[in-house]
Amino acid sequence: MTVPARPANDLSVAANVEMVDMREGGQVLAGTFPYEGDDLVTGWHTHDLHQIEYAFQGVVEVETTAGHYLLPPQQAVWIPAGLAHNTTLKRVRTVSVFFDRHMVPTTDDRARILAAAPVIREMIVYAARWPITRPASDPVADSFFEALAQLTVDWLDHETPLCLPTSTEPVAVAVMAYTNAHLDVVTAGTVSRAVGVSERTMRRHFVSATGMPWRQYLLQARLLRSMALLAEPGPTVLDVATTVGFDSASAFSRAFGRSTGETPTAYRRRVLTSAQS
């Protein structure tokens, strides 16, 4: 599959998305598409198949017009058929499973991040033997993907809140861009001055445009960035904490634990072990 690359933060292109034929003219009901290679921004596109993308290594970011989703290792992103999205792949090894629409009936058109149970992870690994581009299917493959589709229906009820809001409102867009570029030092005062409005106006515009207070957005952005950094073997936990703007490793650990249910060290150990397996 080749999808033309465009800037990851250009929401305007979502109005002119490209329809990608993942089956390349084939007629199979389901199949997989693995990716391991250079960093890639796919550009805004859609397809007529439901997609589950599982990250074995690296970090995947998925943008829709409703949200910006981070996919750390050992989790999966659900992208329903017909949803316009833009995917950024950074030093990743992933496998995507594609299903015909009728195999996973849903009326919800949102992307979601899903924590993958071990059995689902192993099924995705096994499914890689049946690419979505194969010319014809067979009864074994069809039965396997039907079983995985049934598990997916239940899986969709277990969403993980790894998402930041998006907006086209100019002040909110500028605030988000500045905030994400200065996570280590940003304050309400500095971001307000940077975008040329009062702090009160900034806060009011932001919550009106996104449904989320700026302070909550900042915390969520810091935690999501930290998950991406912890998935790499280089920086220490203290390095990660200071890079994303926490005053100390202990403050970072408390916030990370409240959000994820595990310490940064435990999270790093788990995702790096998974990447090596």
C-alpha cells in the first residue's frame, strides 16, 4: 500500500481524503497488513474496511477530525470503515487487521484505543499469514477472522482514554500547538502571551472549542508524550519526567500511576519486553 504523505497536523485535508483500496481489487472478507520500516505520515485517507492496528514496537499516532490518538506498544487502535484519518508511524512494527464492514457491526464512527489481551495479540500475530491483498480466501482463514471479529465486538467495550481533542477554532489550534511544543516549560501565562490573548480568554476559548480545560489537556499531553518516550530504551524515568514538564520523578510517577494504573518503570519494562518478544 502506498499513501501519499502530507503534514500530520493539517486538518484541512480531511475534507479531501483519498479512498484506499486495501484489497487491491481482491474479494477477501478480511486480512492483514504488516508495517516495519522508516517513519511515515500516511496523509488523510479512508477505506471501506474496519481496521485494527496493533503496535508491537514504537508509537503510532492517529488523527481524526474528532481527536488525536496515541497508540503505545501492546495496544491497538480501532478505525471504523469510512472514517477519515491520518496516521503517523515512528520507528514502529505493527500489524493491521482489516475486516469487511458486516463482520463487526457497529454504528459508532469513533476511533478508539484498546488494550489488547494476550489472546488477541497472539491471534493478530497468527493472522499475519493471511494478507489483505491475497487474491482469494479459504475456509480456514474465513473461520479464523470470524472468530477474531467476534472477540473484537466485545473488545470495543474496553476503551483506553489515550486521546487528545482536536479543533479548527484558531485560538484553540494555536494553544494546542504551543502547548505540545513546550511541554517542559509551558504555563497558562506563557501560552496566552504566545497566542496573543489574555489568560482568561485563552481558557474560555479552549474549553469551548475542545470540551476540555486547558490544564487537563496539558496533563494528558504530558502523559501521552511520556508513554511514547518510555517505549524507547534510551532515556531514564527522570529524563522523561523533566522532558514532559514534571518537577520530579515522584510527581511524574504519581500522575502516571493515577492515569495508567502502573508505575513508569513497570510500564517501560512491560512494553520493552513485549517489543523484544
